Amino acid sequence: MTLRTIESLGSLHGKRVIVRCDLNVPLKDGQITDDGRVRASLPTLKALVEQGARLVIVSHLGRPDGQVNLKYSLAPVAARLAELIGSPVAFAADTVGESAQAAVAALTDGDIVVLENLRFNAGETSKVEAERVAFATELSALGDVLVSDGFGVVHRKQASVFDLAQILPSAAGLLIAAELDVLDRLTEKPEAPYSVILGGSKVSDKLGVIGHLLPRVNSLLIGGGMLFTFLAAQGHKVGASLLEVDQIETVRGYLAEAERLGVKIVLPTDVVVASKFGADAEYVTTAADQIENTPFGAAGLGLDIGPDTAAAFAAIIRDSKTVFWNGPMGVFELAPFADGTRTVAAALTEVNGLSVVGGGDSAAAVRILGFTDDQFGHISTGGGASLEFLEGKRLPGLEVLGWQ
Ligand SMILES: Nc1ncnc2c1ncn2[C@@H]1O[C@H](COP(=O)(O)OP(=O)(O)O)[C@@H](O)[C@H]1O
Ligand SMILES: O=C(OP(=O)(O)O)[C@H](O)COP(=O)(O)O
């Protein structure tokens, strides 16, 4: 069965349509550093406005863990959306409280309100189904139907992604449909050589996909915060770098499985080690097995892949016919640690085949580093979501919309 489309919901004129977007944009000092996810949401929002629907936009931003934390407010995102869509966008200071209820009641046809961050409410991400359903039920009172379009979050079994879609009549938006069109091309007979590059900081989330990806790819390139668990699995010390100690054994299993399958797991041979996390840190490039043998000793932090590694990764990427990349190679937000990500991004632009970049921060990285969307085959709004899709997993936020 394929996804239910917006048309399946019938006429939406005058209806209150809850639109679940992924507006989880990177922010620095309260400013949006990349508005790609807002732009990617526009086709669905415009289509609904044109129909005369009353739009109630909901999203998460960051991981505020069920607490109100204004650092993660969606207010700047609502302001940016108003600029991009070219019409006023109201903002409610809560998600299901008095402010939200009043703002929704005040909507007329074609109006838009953005509600405050879903994850300020513990029910949104609760592991307890009854708590999620209770929150989804409160949300459902604010709309007549749900259009689910937050592709970046479809792998999460969360109240607005999963439970709400069972309470209200629901359908997928245009972004989800467009994302699946491209990702389908990566799952159905990707042209070899097929390389996947993994990095970023959501290490425990993303290590789990490796076992399922191994039989599907020719090379797996490991950078970013992910690489240190691999180095530790090989017996190397990694100083104060990101490390998932309880995943070391699992990673050893992946290394053995890759050898058995004849898949290359390509690990860094050099890394950039910093004295601390900051743009003013001192840093040196060292061999990947010498991280603690720098002037910073065991306090050294690996914040980027080194130039030899970046060049080796680039060569493999350029020779691939299909490439999927999720997760920056280093802390690209800080200039001294952006080179690995820049080199990998440049190599993707030279792929003679299909190149896909996925993930909020990966997409932000390529744009912030000066690349343009048209230099890549596709820039996906979902990192974890696309990875889990590529490993062939059933995603709760898609299944609930009819996807099988
Ligand atoms: N070596 C590293 N140590 C700590 N953080 C890192 C490292 N390499 C990359 N990162 C961070 O990873 C973050 C992005 O990770 P993630 O959210 O997994 O990617 P995406 O949003 O593309 O899926 C960036 O903010 C980047 O600074
Ligand atoms: O940024 C996101 O995912 P991504 O970093 O995998 O691209 C999504 O908004 C999901 O956020 P989450 O990983 O906090 O659930």
C-alpha cells in the first residue's frame, strides 16, 4: 500500500489542518543558520493555503526533553516562515494550552499559526503509549485532519508523528512523498560501487543501522563523532573524544561482519585533535592511533578527520556511482574543524551517478560551506530517517500513513 495523499482527505476548504513539519533547524545565538527544512516544507503549506485550509503547524526543535526551554523555541522559525511564504504567520506560546487554543480559534481560511515546540511536552516523546496518546488527543482537539510532512522525524514513534495520525484522518504531505521517490532509487538496485559515509554526533542512534547497511553497500566510510567508537574497537585510545563505550563490542562485530561480506569499512588514518571544544582551541593533526600522544594528552578531543583521511574518502566517493552521506565529518560549525566535511562535500559534487546528502546538520553544513543544492543529486531533510529507510526498516511515521 502506498501513502495516503492529501487528496484522500477530501476538500480542506475551511478545515483546521494540523501540519506536522520537521522545522528542527540549526540555530546559533537565536539565529537560524540554515532554513532548508523551512523551505522544504513550503510546497505542502502553500498547497494547503491555496485550498483555503486553516493551518496549524506543529514541529519539534532540538531535544528539550519534555521541559519548556526557550532556547528551543520555534518563535524564530515562525518569523522565518512568514518571510518565506510572504504572508503573516501567528505564533502560539504553548502547544496545547490557552495560547494555542485561542490562536487556532482565531484562524480564518488560509491563515497560518505555528504552535510552540512539541517537545516542551513530555507526552510527545514518552515511551509510555498512554502518555503519548493522551498528548496526541489534546493535540487532536486543535484540528480536523492531520497532514504529516516531517520526513526527518518519521523514524520516531512519537505522539505527533505516530499516535495523532491514528486519531485524526491523516495523510502524507508533498515533502514526504518527494523524499521517498528519491530514497526508493537508493534501495532498489543502487548502481555499484555504492558508498555510504557516516558521521555526526547522534552516534548511538546511527551505529545501529550499520549492521543492516553492510550487506547493501560496497564501502562504508566512517568519520565524525562515530569514528572514535571504531578506533576504540580496534584497541586505540581516543582521549576525551565522543565515545559510546557500550557499543564497542557491537562495532567489533560489524568489523568482522564486513570482512566476511567483503565490504570495506574505511576508517580514518589521521584526525584533528583539539585542546578543548571551541573555535579558539589549540589543535594538531595526528595519526588515528596516537590521539592521546599529543600535547593535550588524554584531554585531547578529536574534532575532525585529518587531511589524509579526507583525501582517501574523497577518492572513494568520486569513484562511486551511488553515494549516501549522513553526518558531518567534524565540528564544521567551528572553522578549524570544517575541512574534512568540506572535502567530502566537494567530492560528492563530482560523483558521476546519484549523490544524496541527508540530515539536518549535514544539509546545513554543505550550504554553510558554500555549496548549492543543485550540486548534489538530492539533499534530504532526514538523516536518521533516511538511514533507517535505507536499511529497510519499517518506519512508524510512514506505516501509520499507509506505507508498507
Ligand atoms: N568529532 C566530533 N565530535 C563531536 N561532534 C561532532 C564531531 N563530528 C561532527 N560532530 C557534530 O555532529 C553534528 C551533526 O550530527 P547529526 O545530528 O548526527 O547529523 P545530521 O543532522 O546531519 O543527521 C554537528 O553539529 C557536528 O558538529
Ligand atoms: O534532526 C533530525 O534528525 P537528523 O539529525 O537525523 O537529520 C530530526 O529533526 C529528528 O530529530 P531527533 O533525532 O532529535 O528525533
